[in-house]
Amino acid sequence: MVLRPEVLALDEPTSALDVSVQQQVLALLAALQRRYGMSYVFISHDPALVRAMSHRVMVMNNGEVVEEGEAEALFAAPRAAYTQELLAAAHLG
């Protein structure tokens, strides 16, 4: 953070944490984002977490992009069958 990056890649940053610690980490990430105006590439298999943290979302399957767009629009009305299946499995669609 000392170098104040414009973009930070976060690959499953909370996957091994319990829920309370996960919430603390997410709050810290959101505060850092607001404070420094940085962007995150947030990689996760948890659709609820992606929904909470993202402005834009890219859904991938086997290394291929199947859908992308504004987070709220994508979660409200997923177009791709794979995205629909992911959200249904996570009880978000």
C-alpha cells in the first residue's frame, strides 16, 4: 500500500477466514478503496461476496468469459445460462 497502486489483484482474499474476520477484511478493503481511490480485481468463487464487493463483474467458465457487466444489473438479470446456474446454486438467482 506504500506505493499506492491504482489496481490491486485479490485472489480469494477471504476464502480461508471465518465469517467475522471475513467481514473485517472486507470493511478494510472498502475503506482502503475509498481512501486511496484504487480499483480491485477481486477473484472469488463466492457470488454473494462478489455481489457485496463489486461494481462490475466478469463471469468465467473454463477460462472463457461468459458474461460481464455492471454488478447489480448482472445479478438482477443474468443473461448467460452458466451465470444463472451459478446464482441459483448460491441461492442468489
